[in-house]
Amino acid sequence: MNTILFSLRGDFVALCDLLKLTGIATSGGEGKALVAMGAVKVDGQVESRKTAKIRTGQVVECQGLRVEVASD
């Protein structure tokens, strides 16, 4: 599984926006669709909230990619 390191600016980023910013999804709408399909895990658990707040230290997995969120 390939890993992407994401530098977080601020307290959190919405899950659908994170998917777009890391290139996993081409748009926020596609990110929301991936979440709705159950294709996204946060810290090992399937996440169903499209705008879940992702914070430093959390790990998001989708489509064979792992995103590690770190502070800026």
C-alpha cells in the first residue's frame, strides 16, 4: 500500500476535501461518493460521514492508498 504524507494546516480537514487534496478523488463530489460507497477507512474503521473532521495523527485508507496526516 502506497503512503501519502499530508501536512495539515489548521485544526482539521473534511474527509471529502482530504481525498480531493491528496489526489485520491478528482473532486469533492467524487470524494463524497467514495465515502458513501464505504470505500474509505479512517483509523482502520469504515467512515460513513462525508465531512468527518480528520485531524493530525489520523490515517485514511482508500483505493490502495494510505494517507498519514501530520501537522504543518
